[in-house]
Amino acid sequence: MIKKLKIDFNAPLNKQDTEFQTYGCRANNPDICKNNGINNVCAFEREDCICKMPSKAWKKQYNRLKERQ
């Protein structure tokens, strides 16, 4: 099964999203993300598809998206 791990930054929240992690990758360009490919940090390198180090802008975006729910 192929999982779609590139998630649009403005997509609705996933139940696994928090202020400190995202389900999948919400980076605008994962290829230049400083954490891309880091074992146990990058969504593409984790079994659970969780990004453990989203961008600094994520916390603010998370709160915006949470308000829209």
C-alpha cells in the first residue's frame, strides 16, 4: 500500500496532528527540508508516518486549522 505522505500545509488537520508533530509531511518542499530522510524524525522514514520536527511555522498553522474545525 502506497501512502500519500506529502500533505498540503493548508489541508484540514489529521487526528494525529499536534502542535509538535504532523501526520505526513507538510513541508512546502520536502526535498529541501533540513530533516528530510532523518531516521525516526522524518515522516518518510517512520512506520507511523509522523513528522517529529515540522517547520517553525507549523504551531501557528496548527492553531489556525484547529479554529476552522
